[in-house]
Amino acid sequence: MGLGGCIILIAVGAILTFATDWHMQGVDLDMVGIILMLVGLIGVATFSGIARRRRVVVPPATTVVEEERHHHRDGYSDGYGV
């Protein structure tokens, strides 16, 4: 799960906790929202910790060697037939 998924979990949890007044038998939507927000916060903390430690490794530069091409001009290779 990436950073976007964690933020979505936090948003859905906040909506369930603070913006709804539904009552379902056997399900406490406030508690479900709080759990989703906590899981999202743990994910954000984990993701940011991993992203901070990750380093970008630049591959070593390669040298480009151009081949010398010897053009043989026999009078016909240029298309004029001279």
C-alpha cells in the first residue's frame, strides 16, 4: 500500500467517525473509523520512514565510442554512377 492508499484510509476513517450518524446493529462505525485512521497513520509513518532511508543510486557514466567509418567512393556508391 502506498502513500495514497494510506491517505485514503485516513479520509474514509474520518468520514465514518465524524461525518456519519448511521447506526448499525453489531457494528460501531466510530470505532471502525478510528481503526482505519490509525492504520492509515501507521502506514504514512512507515512509508515516510522507508522513503527517507532510500537513496537514489546513479549508475556510473558510460563513455560513448564512435566508430570511424571509411567511406569507399567507387563512383557508384553515391548513386550518380560517375
